[in-house]
Amino acid sequence: MLENSFAFRLKELLEHHKLTLQAVGTALGISRTAVHKWTRGGEIDYDNLRKLADFLKVNWIWLRYGDEALQNIQQPQVVELPMTDLRRRLTAEIMESETRMKLAQEGARIVTWEWNLISDEVTYSPNVEQVYGWPVHHNEDFWKHLPDEDVQRMQAMYAEAVAEGTGCECDFRITRPDGEVRWISSRATVVRDSAGRSVKMVGISMDNTERQVAQQALSQSEERFRAIFELAWGALAYIDPDGTWQRVNNSLCELLGYRAEELYGMTFQQITHADDLAQNLQLLQRMLAGETERYEVEKRVRHKNGEYIWVRARTSLQRHANGEPEHLISVFEDISAERQEHERLQAHIAALEARLAKISL
């Protein structure tokens, strides 16, 4: 082995630092066999050369090429290349592209980061303090600003991703110096070395507070709507313009005797008495055509037990922003007792009229 060779210098450094081949391989995220090949004169690629030199704390040019090459580099001959039109154009395009990327990243409040799984070092983009509210130089600078439950959940997620070499994504909360809590959405992926081992995790994180607040407000609004819908005194239903039940409350289920799941597989036409259906559909078509905003109809509907009950249905139409029908909103009122009383009075009146007719004769 030549004394002025990369392999010779590497072996001397390993002996000087009392490092094993396995220790070097672990630090660089490669196999022990690869390090052993270098000590026997095997070729080393540029990336691993730079990593190896940084790990051994020596100049990478000296490590690879020796003292003479280092001296030549330290006393370089300046060669000025002419600024051609092509170079000017390419330089301008690169600068413009980098500027656009930086503006887009800062405007969208996107933080990029990289976590070296070997050395446990982390590197964040310069705008991390702007987004998080504090700088991040080490993992401890990050975790201490998160709630304990988010820390436990994320560390378990990262451990699984590293073990399996897969990607992951999550939402977490951070507390800024002024006490404000912000939501961050993060997505990361694991980078493996040639031997298939996880050596690095890279990711992006974005301030997602506005969307989280909007989603929470929407969720609360939906919960309030569900409560009002279910607790309403009337029997309520959302019905598709084709007659399919979209949503019903408990009061309507009690009125008709069906479970909600049973009604969702039916249409209102199927439970409307045949003698009352034509009038109901005529009123519906007029409303769908825009001739009326709502209608009211009295009709008979079939209870699950097979009997028909009289209801008064008040129906309005909800439209999409483009004017197309979205769904019907119907309120049903049981008027069976009212109809029975009406029919009793009608029968009584008819009987009186018959008596009067006989007296007249």
C-alpha cells in the first residue's frame, strides 16, 4: 500500500482515533464492508468522502488526494470565464427561480427540515422562527414547545416510520412565546442508504391554524344543527328532489314507525296514499319549477304497521348556489285526530241535513 494514498491516510486516521470499521460505518450510515474496502484501496464516492472527512475532522481534499493536492488548492490560479449570453440567462433564471421559491415558501408559511438519524442533528429553513415563534437548533428546542400528548403521539409515529422506512404525516400544536397556540401540519419521509437503513428524515411543516379553526367551527355548527334537528318539536326531514329521504329526525321515525335506516332506502312516494300522491307531486313540480317557494298538503301516509295516518306536510326547497335544487325541507304534523273530528262533524252535518230534508217533505 502506497504511503501517499487515500487508503493509507484512512488507516492511519482510524488507528489515531482508535475507531473500528463498524463505528465509521454506523456514523456514515453504511456497511462495515464498505469501510473495509476503502482501507484496501477501494474507490469512494464524493458524498461519502465528504461525510468521512467531516467525521474524521480533516480536509476532504487532503484525505482523498494528499498534501500536494491540498497545497495546489490553497494557492489556486484564478481562471475567469467570460460572461456569455447563455451564462447570463442561466444565472438570471436560477436567481429568479430561487427568489420565487423563497417567496412562495415564506408566503405559505412552509418550513422545511431535515433530521440526521445518525447524529441526531436537525436543520430547519431560515423562516422557522417566523412560523414557530422560536428558533430550532436541536430536537430539544422543538419538543419542549409541544403539549405532552402531541409529543408522545409524534415520537411514536416517527419511531414507526424510521423502523419501517416509510413516510408519515400529522397535525400538532405549538405554543408561541406570546402564549398563542398554533396548529402545524407536517409531512415527512425517511431516506435510506444503499444498505436499506434509515439514515435521514426530511419533511415540510406548514401553519394550518386557520383551517383547523374553521374545521372546529364547522364541527361545532354541525353539532348544534344536529341537536336542534333532533330536539325540534316537529317531525323533520331532508328529502332529495327525487323523493329519497336524506335525513330524518327521531320525531318523524316515531310518527311513521320506521327506523331512520329503513326510511333512507325508501322514497316519500312509496308511503304516500295513492289517492293523495298526484296532488302532492303536482305541488312539488310547481315548486321545483320556481312557481312557488313552498307548499302545504294534507295527505295520508302509511305507518310501518300498514295503517294510514293523516299528516299535514309543509315543504320548502333549498337550492345550490347555481340555482339547482339541492333538497326539500319538510315538516310533518300528525292531524289524524283533527281529520277524525272533521269527518265526525261532516257526518253529523250530513245527518242533520237528511233530517231537515225529511221534515221539508
